[in-house]
Amino acid sequence: MSEVAGGILNAAGLEALTLLYGLVAVLAGAYLKGYTGFGASMFWMTSLSLAFPPLQVVPMVLMFEVVTSVTLLPQIWRDVRWRSIALLLLGTWAATPVGIHVLTRLPAAPVRIALAIAVLLAAVLILRGFALSKEPGRTATVGVGLMAGVLNGSMGIVGPPAILFYFSSPIGVVAGRASIIAYFIGTDSVGAALFAAQGLIDASVLWRTALFLPVLVAGVVAGNRGFVQTEPESFKRTAIFVLIALAVLLVVRAAWPA
């Protein structure tokens, strides 16, 4: 049995302690994803980059996001606002090349700080009771998708505009969380496919992803169970505080990019 385990670790290019660290980080991020519906990507990127090459972490995280979102899909399917998802994705996919162009023209640190400030201000407004009186129309929804696409291309961060969009909407936290999860399926599956097309998902990345799958699924199921047992307003406050923490993390990344 130990020879089999050793062979798997060799195939994945891992040492035992590195694997243990990765399992704990993946489990924690999966719980966060199962509970809030977002935040796992930045947590995984930050924690796993301490043990794995960033060029391998990014495709792993994209696949983690797809797996966790698909795992949750049967429970959230009926609550998803599919029309707004389609409009958001249309804007995101259209504006991602613009974001890539921005990346080549502007330094990353000021852009990250500007995003963090905008997210913090919006999150504080929502905590203080700000809410839209009705669901945004087609133009506004595509516009949010365009903002997400610019961020996706320039910083690899697609979530904040969509998260703030749904949590300020009158549709409620259940539908908002469900729609955020479904939105990430559309963005992350395309991202993973692009990495695969460029040959950046090799055998070792696939082995590592496979090794983490059991704790990935266990974490997201446990997080979803925690969400079901939480009062909607309490959940919304927790989710917004998570978003604030991620914005602070953006500032830290801007100050210490290494």
C-alpha cells in the first residue's frame, strides 16, 4: 500500500509534508467556497503559492473552482438567476481582452489598490443597509460583466463586481449565492480550457488535482451544510466581511507583490 502511495506522490511530484499542507489549504478553501460561494480562489492562490509554483497553482485553482461549483450545482439550480448569468458572462468574455490590454499599459499595484478601495466602499455600503430597489436591467447587468472582464484580464480577479451585484440586489441571499456559484462555472471552465489549450495543464498538475479531490468535495459539502444552517442576514454579513478581508488581501499583494 505504501508503494502505491509513494508512486502516486512521485507522479504528482510531491513530498509528504507538502501534500499535507496542500490538503489543509484545499480543505479550508473548499469550506469557504461551500459556505459563501466565493473567496476560495484568492485563498487558494495565496496559500498554495507558498508550496507550489504559481504557474501550476493557477490551473489547479481553476479546476478546483469548477469542481466545487459543479458539486454545489444540484442544490442551487432552482435558485440561480440564469438570465442575469448569461448577460454577466457576455460582458465578462467580451471585456477580458480589454483587461489584458490594460495589464500591458498600467502597473499592477495601483490597479489592485484602486479595486480594493472600490470593493471596500461598496461592501461597507451594503453592510450599512444599501440595497437596490429592483433587479438591474439588461444594460446594467452587461455593464457589471464588462467590469468583471476588465478585472479578469488585468488581474485574474473576476468575482468582486458579480458578488457586489448580487448581494445588493433584492433577490435575496439564497438566489444571490446560487447565482455567484453558477457564474464562476462559466468563467473558470473557460479559464481552465484556455490553460489546457496552451499546454499548461500537464500530468503532474492533473495528479495533484486528483489527489486533492476527496478533501475538496468534503470541504465544499461541509461548507454548504453550514450555509443551510445559517440565518440569511447572518450569512450576508459574514459573506461581506469575507469580501472585505479579500480586499485587504489585495492591498497586501499590491504592497508586497513577491
